[in-house]
Amino acid sequence: MSSFYEGADPEVDSGGAQYYAWLAEQWAIKADGPIDGADYSAEYNASLAAASAAAADASAGQAAGAAQAAQAAADTLNTLILDDLVDVDVPAPTDGQVLAWNATSGLWEAADAVVAGGVNVNALIAQVTDLRDKLIAAGIIT
């Protein structure tokens, strides 16, 4: 069975079946611009969606790479010790020691802490603790 509009030019036959068939085809497959000056075909929108998905995938890959680099940097920082610094020489510090600059070696080195008058801080703490214990024993403080 043939249609009345079969073989008609879709541009001329703007109200017939041929025109609507042609227009439907354009809405489905046109990928290079709008169909009616404003709206785009399914093919065009699908190609935009695919490009957007590819860009999102690339961005996710970059984010994953950055996260791995940040984790590697954090792991490196977690393994550093003070003696790893190029201008520090403290291979075996002991309790109460501080970093002191040694102008001769040009390095920060572990040294016993001192207060004015050259008093060792650990010795001073021991004296204060002894005095406190004596004051408690005498009932002067609690």
C-alpha cells in the first residue's frame, strides 16, 4: 500500500507523512547542530554526554593520582626523624636534652638544657622536687 505522500519532497510537503518522517529522523540522528534553531537531536545530546563522561573519568583519574601522591608524601613525612634533617646531628638524644646550635660544626646538636648561671635543668628539677617533698613532710604545704 502506498502513501499519498510517497516520493514527495519533505521540504515542500510540510504537513504530510513524508515531512514528519524526515523530521523524526533529523531529531534522532543530526549531530552537528540544532534541529529547529534551538533544540538538538538525541544523537547530538548523546555525543555531549559521552564527552562529558570522558572528561569526568579523566578528572577522577587525576584526583586518584593526586590522592596517591598525597598519601606517599604523608607516608614519607611519617617516617622522618629529627636526625634526618641535613643541619641536625642528634643520633641518640636523652631525656631533658634540647637542640643547641654548634657554630663550629654548623649543626643543631643535642645538649643538656641549662638555665642562667649554667645550671642543668634536670638537676634544678630534682632540687625543686626535693624541696617540695621536704615542705610536704614538714606540713607547710599539702
